Amino acid sequence: MDHYDEDQDYRHPEDDWDRDLLLDPAWEKQQRKTFTAWCNSHLRKAGTQIENIEEDFRDGLKLMLLLEVISGERLAKPERGKMRVHKISNVNKALNFIASKGVKLVSIGAEEIVDGNAKMTLGMIWTIILRFAIQDISVEETSAKEGLLLWCQRKTAPYKNVNIQNFHISWKDGLGFCALIHRHRPELIDYAKLRKDDPMTNLNTAFDVAEKYLDIPKMLDAEDIVGTARPDEKAIMTYVSSFYHAFSGAQKAETAANRICKVLAVNQENEQLMEDYEKLASDLLEWIRRTIPWLENRMPENTMQAMQQKLEDFRDYRRLHKPPKVQEKCQLEINFNTLQTKLRLSNRPAFMPSEGKMVSDINNAWGGLEGAEKGYEEWLLNEIRRLERLDHLAEKFRQKAAIHEAWTEGKEEMLQRRDYETATLSEIKALLKKHEAFESDLAAHQDRVEQIAAIAQELNELDYYDSPSVNARCQRICDQWDALGALSQKRSEALQRTEKLLETIDQLYLEFAKRAAPFNNWMEGAMEDLQDSFIVHTIEEIQGLSTAHEQFKATLPEADKERQAILGIHNEIAKIVQTYHVNMAGSNPYTTINPQEVNAKWDKVRQLVPLRDQSLIEEHARQQNNERLRRQFANQANVIGPWIQTKMEEIGRISIEMHGTLEDQLTHLRQYEKSIINYKPKIDQLEGDHQLIQAALIFDNKHTNYTMEHIRVGWEQLLTTIARTINEIENQILTRDAKGISQEQLNEFRASFNHFDRDHSGTLGAEEFKACLISLGFDIGNDAQGENEFSRIMSVVDPNRMGVVTFQGFIDFMSRETADTDTADQVMASFKILAGDKNYILADELRRELPPDQAEYCIARMAPYSGPDGVPGALDYMSFSTALYGESDL
């Protein structure tokens, strides 16, 4: 560390000088040049200078002069002699003065200075520079070297490429010197054109400008700095301190001038403050005077918008206009206090403002302003709240009025309608229900009307600006409400009155319907009965109809009374309609019957009664004739019917109990048949009576159980039975003759047949026939074989499967079973004669051998069969016998 880095490094110069003896000669050269220029910069003020620093200070005279110049103090009177002692004395006086300034000189004596010791002389000068040029530098609590370095750093901090860290290499590029000059006198150097790589130009520019414009002598050459690796620190510090003092000196001079100006400025400022106070006080008081009436204006507005504009103006006053006035008032007080303080410090008399412009006067006026402001604000807020309430009430009034008016729209027209005049009872009841609902709705809207009136009243009380229109609208609503109430009451009464009338008419309609319907049905039934084309078959039936008709005629007077009563109901309805002017929309809802129809039907009934009388008389005569015909037919039928039944029974007995030969029986039956046929005229006579009955359309006859159909069927059955019985006898004769059955066999067959014909029906059932066969010796068992055999026999005797066996069928079967066995031999012999040596017969051979009719008959029987060997129309013996006699014959 250099010697001046100590707390008081000029107090220990001996160490420096020991080191300085070893300094580079270039540094010594720089110090000599710098120190010489520094000394001359001060000696120039005394009109002298030095040329050689170690020679010119040897006599001590210029040294003492230098100290007097730089200290501003007088030193002891110098010695004017030329002798060494005189010189030493002068040098000691100088050194003692330096010591008196607190500088402790070490190893520096007057003799070395007088002897011209360059090192000591340079050391002494450096000590003087440190004490008088550097020691007093103070920057931000740092002094001397550190203070000077900090000052350089602060001044050059804004400049690029300048970084002052010491007093040697940091200054080599010259930018530091240029930056100091430009910082204080920017017009002297165009700093932007300087380059870090051109130190010579930078240094020369700085040194030349400093010498020319700042009165700083050129203490170094640019080559002295650029040409050394590390410029001499003391030389640089000395040079830089000159810049510091040059700029600080100018500042001091400016400060001195400023101090004088300040005194004048204070006086001027005080006077200006007085004028400003007076003007500001006048302006402020005038503003307060103008503002208070505005704030005291309580003229209300009609609309919220206007009041909100006032509130906005008041807020602008508070936000824009008053704050500057508050600041002015505050500044006025500050200026007043400051002015009084300055006057007091300047020993000047206190300032007395004009009358009425004292701070207290301004405060009083300001208090009045704030009072008016507070009252105005409260009034504004109250008014806004009032207008808000009014707007709310007005809007509420409009809404409720609009809702009510919308509800009442069309209601008067609806209540004035006379739709009930043409309505039915059900429609009237529906209209009443609807009107009751409307009245309920009307009552419910009563509260809204009262609210509308209350709101209108409150708007009047709050002095609403548009109260006339509100009142007019409210009055219209109330008037309309009263009108609706009156119309509603009137319509209700009309509906109720109409309902009662229609209910009365409805009851009469119902009564009319209840009585007219059965009476109408009675009349329709009566007309139907009177017009009924009755059909009777007996005299009793026509007598019953006549009796009923007489009874009906007996009810007519009572029926006429009922008709009159029914018409009276209708007349009562008409009277009500005419009396109360009821507009009947339709007819009786309970019936379609009307009085005209009742009268028309009643007239019809009255017309039909005599017609019915005539019809009954005529029918009674006809029924009497019919009764005569019934009795006439019955008298004959009751004789013929039993006669036919008797004859049928006789024929049955004859067929069972006949004796003698078949020819005798046949003769007897034909005589019996002739006697029956002789009875035919009586049957024909009865048929004639029957035709008369049919012509009279008589279908029943209580006098007899016999009808013509019964007689006719009985007669035909009688004729058929006698004919069948005769035919059976004839067939028996044929069978007897063909089969050779004797009379005794026939009698035996008849006895057996009659024995098992227990119901005398002339036929045998299957079981009766089976029992008869067994009695005759047939072997028919109860096993399967016996059943098969009996089934075969039944297919023969009952080919039509009637389930019964006639006597003829029984005889045919018995004749086959008892026939002579020679029949088969005769057939075989006849076949061989016709066939010759063949085993079959041809159709042509039959035509040649038999009569034509028999041949064709036989050929027709042969047609279903085919002969042997597929010969067409040829028959072998079995086919021949089957064709002639059938399969059961052989």
C-alpha cells in the first residue's frame, strides 16, 4: 500500500522517501513535471512561478509564498539575506507552518531543501499537496485519497468503458479525464466520438481542454502516461485533485454567488410569498364565497337522473374542484407559517395579511364551506333516497296499474253481455259458476286496487312531480273498479233471476216430460192396438177383444183429463215466458213430445175408436160362422176317425187269425176291401167340409181331435194295409206253388211267427226272429260262429237293414231252407244239356234254346259275370247257377 493510504500518511513520509529512492526515473520525471505545474498554478496567483522545483525553493522565499497562497494565511516575515542561514531560516519557517497544520514531517529538514535535494523537495511538495489539496476532500464520509477516488467513481459511473479503481492504470486510456470534464462541462467534449483504443487522443483532448477552459495547467504529457506501464500515482492524484478543485472551486464561487442571491431571493421570496398569500387567500375566499351558495341551494329535482347529475357534480366537486382548494388552503397555511418563520429568522417583522384574509378568517370561511358541504351532501343523499323511493313507488304504481288495467281489459264488455238471455239452464249454471269465479278474482284484485291507491297517496305525500298523472290514472282505476263492482252485482242478479226462471221452467219441462211420455206411450199403444189387424180363431177370443175394447173406452175420460193437465203445464211455461220475457233458446230438453203432437195423437185415438168398434162387430160375426163350420166338420170327423181305426184293427186281426186256405183268405180280404172302398163318399164329404174350413182360415177345432190330415192319412193307411195284406196272401200263394210248401207248413210258419210277434205289429225284431228260428230247430249258438250265421240269415231276410223281419221274408227264408234237394241236380242236368261237351254256356246258345224273353232275361243276369278262360259272355256252372238263383240259392 502507498504511504498516503494510512490514516494520516503524510505523518510518516520517511518510509515513502525510502521507497521513493528506488522509484523509477520515469515516475520521478512525472512527479517533477506534475508538482512543478501544480506549484505554478498557485504561485501564478502571486505573480510568480518556478522553473526548477529543487532549485527555486532552496531559499525558502517562494516556498513560503506558496504556503501563504494555498493557505490564505500570512507566515512569519521571511529573511531577505542570501546566506545559507537565511535560506534555512526561511525553509524552517515554511516547515514549521506545515507542522502547525498537523502535518508531522519525518526525515525532511531545511538543510536538504536548501541543498537542493530533489527527493526531499518532491517529498515535501507531495506532503503539501496531500495536506492542502487532498486532505480536505470529503465524499460520503470518506476523505483524502479515498474520498477523491470515490468522487471520481461517482462522477464517471454513467460512462461506458470507464472503470476508476486506482490512480494509475485506470487513467491510462484518458477516458477518465474526459469523463470528468464531460460530466461537468458536456459542451467542451464530444464524448461519443472518443475511443478506448486511442489513449493519446483522449489524454491530449482532456489536458488541452482542461488547460484552455478550466484553468488547469498541463501537469503531464500524454506520452508520460501512455509510455509507462504504470503511471505515477502521486502525479495522477495531483492532476486529478486539480480537476476536483477546479470543479469544486467553480461550485464554491457559484455557491457564494448563490448565497448572495439567496439572501436577495429570500427577500424576494418573502415578498412573493406575501403577494402569493394575499392572492391565494383572496382567490380561496372568493371560491368559498361562490361555492357556499351552490352548496346551500336546496332546490330539488324532479327526476332521479337530474339528482344523480347533482350528486355527480358534487362528487366532481369533491374529487376535482375541492382537492386543489384543500391543497391551496394547506399550502396557504404552510406558506404563511413558512413566511413567518423566514421573517423571524431574518429578523424581519411578522407578516400581517389584509383585513379578512387572516388564516383564522380563511379557516372560518372554510368551516362554513364544509358545513354547507355536509348539509348539501346530506340533502343530496336524502333527496336521492326520496327520489329512489319515489321512482320505486312510481314504477311499482305503473306495474300494478298496468297489471290491473290488463286484467280489467274487456271485463266491462263481458259483464254487460246478455248471453244469459238465450242460454239454457245448464249454460246458465255454467255462467253462474264462471261469474262466481270472476267475483272471487274480483275480490282478490281488491287488494291490488287498494295498494294502487295507497301508492298514489304516498306519491302525493312525497311530492312526486308527476302526481297529477298518477292521480288521474288512479282515479280512472278506482272509477273502473266501482263500475266493475256494480256491473258484477247487476250481472249476478240477472244470472240468478234467470236461473230461477229457467229452473222453474225446467221443473215444468221435466213435469211435462214425466207426464207426457207415459201419456204419449199410452196413446201410441192405444193407436197401435186400435189399428192392430187382429187375428182370432175362436168366438171366445173375439169376445175377449170386445170386452177389452169396452174397458179401453171407459178409460178415455180419465185420459182426456191427463191430456188437459199436460197441456196446462205447457200453458204455464208459455205464461212464464211471456210474463218475464224469457228468450227460450230451444225446446223441452227432456222430451221431444210437444202439445201439438199430443193433441194430434189424441184426435187420432178418438177417430180410431169407432173404427175399432166396427171391426170387432164384423169379426164377431165371422167367428160365429167359423164356429158353425168347426162343429159341422167335428161331427163327421168324430165318426170317420174311429171307423178307420176300427177297420185298421180288424185288418190286423184278419192277417193274424185267418183260417182256411190261402185262396179263401184272399177272397175274404177282397170282399173286405170292397166294403172299405164303399165308405169313400163319406171321406169325400168330410174333405168338402175341410175345404170350407180352410177357406175360412180356421186352423184349430176344439170340438174334435181329428184333423183332415189325420183322416186322410188314416184312410190311406187303411187302403194300403188291406192292399198289402192281400198282396202278402198272393205272394204266399206264389211261394207255396214255387217251393212246393204245403198248407200245413204255412200254418206252422204262421203260428210260429204270430207266437213271437207279441206286440202284434206284423214284424219280428232281431231277437224275436232269432228265438223263432231256434224254436224251429235252427242251430244258432251264442258263440262267434252262431253270431256269424245269424248275421248271414239277417242279411237274407232283411236286405234293406230295417232291423225287422216281415212274415213274407220269414216265409221266403223258410221256403229256401226246406226246398227239395233235387233242385241242384236238375240245374246241373239242364246245364250239361245246354253246354254239351264244354264246361260253359254262351249267350247265343241261350238265345237258341230258350224263349226270347227268358233268354234275354238270363243273358242280362249273366252280364256281371265272366266265363272261364276269359271267354266274353260265357258262364261256367257256378256262374250259371249264381246268375239264375243267386249265391244263397245253391
